[in-house]
Amino acid sequence: MVLVDISAVRKSFDQVFLFEIPRLQIASGQRIGLVGRNGTGKTTLLRLIRGDEVPDQGQIRRFGSLAMVQQLAHEPQLPPSTDGMDRFWRVPKHSGRSGGEQTRAQLASAASCHAHVLLLDEPTSNLDMDGIAQVETMIMEHEGAVVLISHDQAVLDRVCTHIWDLDDGTITEYQGNYSKYRRQKDREALSEQRDYEQYVQERQRLEHAVARRHTQSQSMRKTPKRMGNSEARLHKRAVGTKQAKLNQAAKALESRLEQLEPVNKPRQEQRIQFDLRTDETLGNRWALVADDAVGRIGSHEVYDALRLQLPRGGRLAVVGPNGSGKSTFLRSIEQRAAGLNIPGAARIGFFHQQLDTLDPDATLLDAMMADSPWSESFVRTVLARLLFRREQMATSTSVLSGGERVKATIAQLILGRHNILVLDEPTNYLDIPSIQGLTGVLQAYPGTVIFASHDRQFIGTLADHVLDFRRRPPRFFQGTWEQLHKPAPTAPDETEQLLLRTKAAELAGRLAAASDDEERRQLDAQWRQVLEELRRMESTS
């Protein structure tokens, strides 16, 4: 059953064209992942579907109720009756909720409406692993339709039946989940690269052919002086005929060259190379040392006995469930709280999720250059890696989308005069290509990076140290996320004991099956020797 019908819709924002949709439908049972780069209009499309905004042209017909979970929304007020959803989503009754609690409140409110269509704009932002699993269950069990914007590839893989790809002002619909969509996009990208290479080859071939014809025409010999008048006339006529044919062929090739349909070169990443060693300005081997540090909110103790030594230039991932103390720890770094040893030369850049650091009256480029030691060309390169377009450099920061504001705020810190970056959930509200771009920039960044995240792909790619708040006291691990979860190798004595037990069991089996008395005596002696060795090892371990 069709729940939403979109027909001939066109939408612009602040006189900037966003997209045009000839026809799209949302049917019951569909779970649609809406993907695309930040700023392409994904959130605007959800607001159009719900009716919060109107299209410039076209119409959207709705045949059922709709509920929406928004990113960067004001703290929602739960309805009087939420069917127990506030308890299911663990939403506190008090105001001043954290980012994760506000997201949970929105999810509880949307779930209690029993709407035909759920519109979810980054519903896993600020949620821990358990919260993300709850969102997946909510989507899978919803009887109507779901349109989901998410940067979490794992979620899109588990729940989606369709993908809407919003790119370059148009939407393309794909069947299947995100991985299936990516495989199709990769095939399309490979085809585009081949088309471009064939276009370049054909253009070069035609240009060389035209140049060769012109060269041949101009190099034809003049009439020799020894020729008589009649012979000279015949020679000129022959030469003229050949030149005419060459010129005609050149014009035909030039015409084909003009008619050759241009093929745009596929986008290629620019290399990031910081030419200043900002980490060396710390003047200390360690960027952060904690010795039995305690984290408190007011009189409430959130964590204690925190110990760590993070070398300068390190990448520390702070992980754990909501409310475990991650944000408290990050704020304590910003505030240089007691129990933390931070070099006096440290210049800390802190990413706040409130996104209030951008000057609304400045252009994107001016905002980045305001307190940056880097050249304009390098600043442009970093912004390009974060998927900002060339024309956006001169636009006001006030027109940036939510995801673009996140990227711009983080870019402002990276390009500023800092040597330690503290980032609280930096991947929230970013699309997958933007997360990949941010990962590459932070890998190249020469300073220290301390970040909290629930994105396992981001953590696994970037971090070389992990602070785990899933236990108390928090555990500091000097290694990657993969190494943290790798099974511990068996100790040498444990391995030897296991081999001896296996050998004893084998000898016992052979002893029970032996019929020859001499063989039984030999096996019994070996068996007893193995047992004695095993008892000796167990007594000393």
C-alpha cells in the first residue's frame, strides 16, 4: 500500500537548488535508507515528506500518519502517555537531558505515536551500542514504512530494503541494503572511469589526426623552377587537389572533435600533508597522564582510579555506554581538572556537540582562515577532503546543513593553533563519505587526538590507544581496537599442560584397546609418566 506519493517535486534553499524528483513512492513494509553527502538536502526531503516545508513545485500526497525523529532538535516533551516507551528507552523525567537521552526521548515519542511512516534523521547519534540495537529492533518491527538517514553502515545493512541515493540534485533508487548499493555504485564508478579514459583517448587521437593533416598540407612541395608552364600547371593542380582533400579531412575530424560529448573526470582525493609538527610544541613526551584521577558531576562520582599515559601524537579512543563518564572525562581534559597532568604548552581544541563556534557572518573560508597558521591553498585542500565544494568556500556558514556545521567546526579546530584535539562524538550527523574523509584528515594530523565515539569502523581505523569505560575503573589499553578484542594468547605453561592432557587421553585410549601384555606395560608406563609430569606442572602453576 502506498503511504506517500512524491510527484514532480523541486526544492531550493536560500536560492540554491537542492534537488528535483520526478516520481517517488513510499510503500508499507519498505525500510528506506536515504544517503548522500552532507548538504545535498536529505533532512530537507524528510521535512518535505512530513509537511514541515513545502516544495517549490510539485506535490506530495500522504495517505497515513507520520512521525519524525530529528537531528539537532530541541529537547522533546514526552506526551502524557507513551505506552511505557519512556521506560523502554530509559528516558529520564528531568529536563537538561544529555544528547543520548534527548535522542532516546524523541524515539520514545515517535514509537508511541504508532505512525504509518517513521522518518528518522540520524536516530543512532549519541546512542551507545545497546541503544543502536534498540533502534534496529524498532525499525525491523515497525509495521508501516521507515525512511532513515544514518551514517552507520552496519545499521543500514541490517534494516534497509531500499536505498535512495541523493546526489547532484537527483535521487536514484536501489533495491537492497547499503552494501548491495555500494557494490552497484562501485561498478558505476568503474564504468565512469573507463568512459572518461576512452573519452580522453578519442579526443587525443582526433587532435593528433587533425594536426597531422594540417602538417601534411603545409609541407607539400612548391612547383620546381625547372618545370615548364604546362607541367607547372599540372603540378599545381595535383598539389591543390591533395591539399584540398587533406584540409577537407582535417575539417571533418575537427567537426567530429567538436561533436565529441565531454565526459567529466571522476572526483579524486587530494593528498593531505601537514608541513608543521604541531605535536612537538608540547615540549613533553606525554600529552596526557592520569594517576588515580576521579571524575565527578557535582557531588556524584562518575569514575575513579583512572590511570593512563598517552604519548604526544597518540590517538586515544574513549569508549563505553551512555552515562559511563566519557563526556565527563573529556570535559575534565578541557578544564585541566585535578588528577590530570597536561603539559603547560598544550593548546586544547575541544569539539562541543552544541556547534556554537562558527561565526554566522563569516564565509566558510574566512571562518577557517581566521585563526589558522596554514596557507589558503592547504585550508582549501582540507575542506575539499571533508567534501566541501569549491563554490561553498565563499558562502556564509549560516546556510550550512547540520552535518556540514559539524565538519566545519571540526575543520576549524584541525586548522587552528592547537596541538591536542578533544572530540566528543565527531562522527555524529556525518554521512559515510564525510566520515571517511575526516578519518583521513585526522590520520594526517600531527598533533594528539582524543575522541569519544560509538562508530566501530572509525575507532578501528584511527585509534592506537583505547580508554574503555565499560568497566570500573576504566581500562587504558596501549593498542588498537582490534588488538583490544583479540583473544589473549595462551600462556606457555597452559599450552604445555593442554598438550600433556591430550597425550594422556590418547595413551589411555590405546591402553584400553591393547591386547599384548608387553605393549600394555609400555603404554601404562608412558601414561603414568605423563600424569606425573602433569601433576608437577599443576602444583607449580
